[in-house]
Amino acid sequence: MTGKARRTRVAVVFGGRSAEHAISCVSAGSVLAALDRDRYEVVPVGITREGRWVLHDGAALAIEDGRLPEVTGGTAVTLVGDPAGRGLAVLGAGQAVGRLTEVDVVFPVLHGAYGEDGTVQGLLEMSGLPYVGSGVFASAASMDKEFTKKLLSAAGIAQGDHVVLRDTTGALCADPAVLDGPARERLGLPVFVKPSRAGSSIGITRVTDWAQFPEAVATAAAHDPKVVVEAAVPGREIEIGVLARPGGGLPDASLPAEIRLRPGTEWYDFDAKYLEDAVEFDVPARLSDEQTAAVQEIARRAYLAMDCAGLARVDFFLGTDPDTGADRWVVNEVNTMPGFTPISMFPRMWAASGLSYPELVDRLVAGALEGAAPGAVLEAAALDGAVLDGG
């Protein structure tokens, strides 16, 4: 008599110490609901705002009546540091008292610092556990807006004009002349003042008068001591989902989506994203076939330039070149763990592209178990226009 095959154990990790704690919880709630319990044994692991890892029941992970979810308590656990352990241990009185379970793969549905920035990825690497998403370098570089811009620019991908402020403490925040006259003239108004390493539009201010600038810098610096000041890029807001292809090769790109602000909404801030009925979404976006093909190719190039793995969402502005009148695609951000909430664009774009939410989650888990596959290098080089000579 043949016994029932053991289900794949998936640890879904969420919450965390970042300002995006609540959104991570909402994303995890959707992922947990999508995982087929006939195929997967799911272990929900929450991380409190203080950084404690706890077993969670997976319930109440949604925004209800404007209230954001939060991980508060549960049975304390920790990763087993020895790669041979491949699992979680229950903690009692500060001591590991026994392994709870072995884990086959981790789905770190973490947004922002201490999760999407390479820190948890490094921890999982040391523990020998496969995980969904990009590795340490790509996660860290994509989280940092300064280095995202540098890497994409090196790959010939257009970026908006910007300035990086590194010393954002003390007098600098209060000094109205942080940026000199030429820099202000070059950037123009409005500008967006952002923490270099944050997401979900947290800590961002749209500055329409330079008198607002010191307070905007202080707001951003409360989340990250490095601040990026970006010139506004006029144009349509377009997003593309990128997904690793089973077996390797060039990644797949979804149909694009467009974010349109309702009248009276100035920009796509946190409240507009999650708490207010302030935006409309076109999924797929109303683009020509040529425009769709162009933005999909640039999204793949951005994914490869950042050394991403598994998945990414690439955000664009679509404007017009003032000299030629041609389309001008400017990358705004690369997100290595995009939102997975019920309204998030990444799963919606893939659903419009023919891949349902459960199928998307299955593919991500399978890809993490499969690991990085060889064979994409030459195809990636061809995409970037690289040529290998015969020498």
C-alpha cells in the first residue's frame, strides 16, 4: 500500500521591523489563502515590529474598517542556523528546546527594511534554505534607490534626474539651502523627497515650494538617513511584472498595467494605495502592441541589470521625448518583493496575462525549489546587445 506523499512545507514569513509591516501582513494573508493545502503544508511565521519571530495562525491578515493588521504574539521560534537543520526551532526561556519542523522552502513576503533589503535573504542563505525571490545583492541594490539608479543607468536604461543627500541629520534638515541654486534650477518643481531605502510611498513628500523642503527631508530621514530628491517625471504610470521562466532562459514579462489618479489626488501615496478609493487601474494598460513590446523588453533588461531572481515589478513613467516626439520610458523603481495584497498590481497583471493567483504562487515556490538554472546568461547578453567574439 502506497502512503500519501508528503506535502511541501512552505514557511510564509511576514510582518517585520519595517514601516511596511502592515502591508506585508496583508500580502501574506493573500499568499496563505492561495497556497493549496493538498500540495503544501503551510507554516505561517510572523515577525513582530520588535523583530521577534513567532508562529502565527494566519488569521486576521487584512485591512478592516481602515485598521491595519499587525503581528503581536505567538509561540517564539527561530531559524536553525546549521544548514543541516533546515528548519525552525521553538524557543523557551531564551533557549532552543527542539526543532519544530523541517522547512522545504521559505516565502518571505516581507516589504522594506529587514526583509526586502537582503538582510533576511542573507539569513536564509546561511541557514541553507531555498527561498522565493532575489538574492542578497539584488534585494539590497533594488531596495536602495540610489544604487538602483546607478545600475540601471549603467545598463543604458533611462532614469529621472535626482540628487542624493547623505548627511540628513541635525542642521542639514533645518537648512533651507540644502540644495544650491543650480541644483534646484535643474530639478525644478515639484520634486519628490524620498527615503532611499523604503517602499509603499512611506516617508515621501511631494514638494511644490522650496520652503517645504527642510521638513520633507526630515520626514524622509526619519525612515532612512540617506535621502533621494527626484525631479518629477511627467507621464503615465505603467507597471510590468517580471517572472523567472521555469528551467531558465529569459524571464517572462506580464501585460502592463496603468495607474490613473482620480481627480483631486495629487500623487500615488500610501493612503491612495491602500486606504482610499483614489486611483483607477487599467489591467492591461491601453498601450499599442509596439509600446507593450517595448516596455516588456525594458522591464526584462532592468530585471537582469539588477541581478533579480524569481520575480520583480518594474515601475515606469511613459512620457514623450521633447526633441523627437518618440515615447520615452523612464524606470521609477524595481521591486523585488512587490505587494501581494488583493489589490496589488503584480498578481493582477499576471492574472490578465493568463496566470491565476494560485498558479503564480505555485510557480514562485517551484522556482525557488528548482534554484537558479543555468542557460540564461547568453540569452541575457543578447537582450542587452552584448556580443561575444570568437577569441
